[in-house]
Amino acid sequence: MKSFKSGFVTLIGRPNVGKSTLMNHLIGQKIAITSKKPQTTRNRIQTVYTDEEKGQIVFLDTPGIHKAKNKLGEYMVNVAEHTLSEVDVVLWLVEPSNFIGAGEQHIIEQLKKTTTPVILIINKVDTVKREEVLAYIDTYRKVYDFAEIVPLSALRGENTEILTDLIFKYLPYGPMFYDEDTITDQPERQIVAELIREKSLHALEEEVPHGIAVAIDRMKKRKGQPIMDIDATIICERDSHKGIIIGKGGSMLKKIGSNARYEIERLLDCKVNLKLWVKVKKDWRDSDFLLKNFGYKEE
């Protein structure tokens, strides 16, 4: 198949710009967790898009590039910036605006160090007027030589179909990396942990979520029954957080558990019996050992 293309594409952008929403839309399945709180994506998530005629795109969804405040932050920024030179195409997501802030300037500096083609995506165009979008395109065109500029709405799925065609334009010819029914290289345990973390982020107040991690203690299929037993621990940094996560009479933990169970059952396609615990581990975000323990590994 001479015409088949395959390659690696990374999505970058400041935290909260819609990277995971876009990737979930392109793949058509929920893999990356989404929430309105920054730093939702902590590891590089690989998802695979296969078009039997055109080729295969392996997406790396990186943590947002930002100025790091602790060990976890440093790890996340390193992962994101390393990826730029290892891939075939960089997708940079920005919000529709004429103002290029310090965060964007920092990303432009990183991009200038690579020769990888960059497709600029102006996301959330459903929130602004059409004629404004042209001005935003113009603003960005002046600061960097983009391969393409695509205005779209990841949430509404507007203009996303032309994106895959544009990506293929810049990928090298070559065979598939994964067989066509692979959607992600994330082990199931890790996706389950992320789903529980996502539901916690959705349910909890502002001050708690950054300091939580989820460890899967046990994940086992029941003998002779289509039921998966999962025991998981939500780790937080303070005793006061533990109280908030458990909630009055265990109500918050129940809510997180039932929301997570619903998504996990969809993912695993079987009944799930989920038990959640909450533990306090102070300053886990600054401990190398604990970071590795929760799956944030330096590759």
C-alpha cells in the first residue's frame, strides 16, 4: 500500500484549552479525561485513529505546557516539551483571542526550536463571531510560520473532519504502528484510575482536586460471572481534604463512586463492583517515590 501514511501527532496548548475534548471527538471514544480544572491530563496519553484507506494517526495528548511549581509540575512540562521534536506533526490549540499572552509566547519559543510542522487550531470558535475569527488568524499568522491554521469547535465537532485530512497531508508514508482495532495503549487499570480521578474532579470543590491521585489496589474479574471487582484508593494531601472527599455521611464518596462506575462499565463492557477508600499522603506531589507509585514515570 504505497498510499498508506502513518505517524505521531502531539496536541499541545495551555491547560484547559480543549485538547482532551478534541482528541475524544476525533477518536470517537472517551479516553482522555476532561474537566474544567487545569492539569487534568498528567501523563502522555496515546490514542490511535485509523482510516483504512488513508492511514493511521497516533495521537499523544500531553499535559499542558506551563511554568512548573512542584515536582509533578516539572515532570508534566518536561513530558510536553520533549514530545515536540519526536513527532511528525504538532497540533497547537489556542482560544479565540487577539491577545497572545505569556503562556502562548512560551510555547512559541519552544516551537521555534523544532522543525516539526505545526498546525494551529483556534478552538471554541462557537463562542465568538465569525468575522472575529479572521482577525485571530491574522494575529497568530504574524508570530509563527504555521503549516496550517484551522478554526474549529471541539465541543460541537465543527470543522473537525478537515483536521484529520490536513494531518495526513504532513505524515510520512508507512505501515501501521498498531492493528486497526487498537484505540489506546493505556492499560485498562490506568484508564480506570483516570476515570475515578475525573469524577472526583467534577464533584469536588476548587481547593482539593489538584492534590489527588488514584491508585487501583485490585481489579479482578469474578470467576464465572461478568462482573469486575475494583478496589481503588483516592489519595489526597490533607486531613481536611479527606473529609471533603468522603462528604457528609459518605455522600460525596458515594457520588464519585456511582459516577465513575457508570463510565467504567461503559469502558469495560461489563458490570462493575467499585469500592473506594480515601487516604492522606502529605506532599505526594513532591515525592519522586510516590509520583512513580501513582504512574507518573519518566520515560
